[in-house]
Amino acid sequence: EPSEEMLERFGIDTRYIRMKPPHNFKIHLDSDNSYVDEWGTRWKKPIDGLYWDPVEHPLKNARVEDLKRYPWPDPDDPGRTEGLREDAKKLREKAPMAIIADQPLLGLFESAWVTLRGAEQFFTDLYLNPKFVHALMEKLTDLHIRFYENYLAQVGKYIDVMMVSDDLGTENGPLISLSHFREFIKPYPHSLSTQFSHGVLGNYLFADSTHQANLYTPFAYKSE
């Protein structure tokens, strides 16, 4: 996290606030420089590398019925929002900067294929197991809604921007066909956006190398 002195020196006109770690889960780094996150995904980074890569996907071989039994993260863990309201209020009172609430999770699509299911299996599911894709996306949407509800209940009236993002494309084009995007992905961010009850005016747009910036409908959510 950059120091306040550095932010001021370079004239940065935004400040971030972030959801905190839960009380009920702690990360333990293993001897091979890998760890398992609270979603059950194992991440590993080469000793001389820069990035953590997902190397084990906990739902790779799961079936629809397994989703009900899976030990999902608890969005209501009090550690996640402990002191957030006070932190956001202090930022709001400190300076006339734009306050951004950083996203507490990977995007819905990323959560599905990058971490939980794995790219090969998830993209195969789009053709061979569409029922599982919808079941997984519905479960993730329900969890994300609860995360954002708890988050915005604490910081909503103090922030200017609520960050929500996803990774849908590459430098050369979308990761999946537009027909698959509209069938399997698009309905769920829209469902998420309609649940916001604390916040500010905002847009949720999809723009990748195909320049399809109209695939996600802009939405507004009103501050209480």
C-alpha cells in the first residue's frame, strides 16, 4: 500500500478502502511456496516469480449436488467489516479525494473458471455440462451479493466508487463466444447489480478487445 506521503507527492486524487480478512480463516504458506485460500484453491508462486497462479481447483470434478455440501466462505464473518465504517469515515473527513471501495472478490466469471473449476473444465462445461455452469454461477452470485451487501452497509455512504470487475477477454478477443457469454455469464452480474441498496451512481460495462462495451447494462444504485 503506497504511503500517504507518496500519494500526495504524485497528486493522486483517489484513496482506496478494502474489505478485511475473516476471523475464521488464516492463510498458511507451505514449504513449496504455495497456499490454499478460503475458497479451497491452491495458489503457487515460483521463488523468483512475480505472480501467484492457481494450481489446484477444488471444484474441478464436482457435480451439481456437490455445490450444496461445499464449505463456502462465510460472507458474514465479522472480521471482514471490522472497523471499515470508521476507516471510511476518516477518509471522507480527511481530504476531498474520491474514495474507492476496492472489490472484495474476484469477478463472478473469474471465480468460476480461474479458481474453482479451472479453465479446461469450465470451458468444456459450457458445451457438455451447462446445468453445472448455471448452478455454479447462481451460487457464486448469491455469495457475491451477500459480500457486497455487508461491505456497502459499512462504507456505502462514504464512498464515491464501488469497484466491480471481471476478466472476460484477452488482447485478441473474448475468452468465450458472445452467445455463451449472453447465456451463461451476462445474467449474473446483472442480478448482482440490482441488489445494491447502499452506494453511489455507477456503471458496469464490459469492454475488451472486441469493443463490446454494451454487453453489460449500466446501472445505478442509490445511497441511503
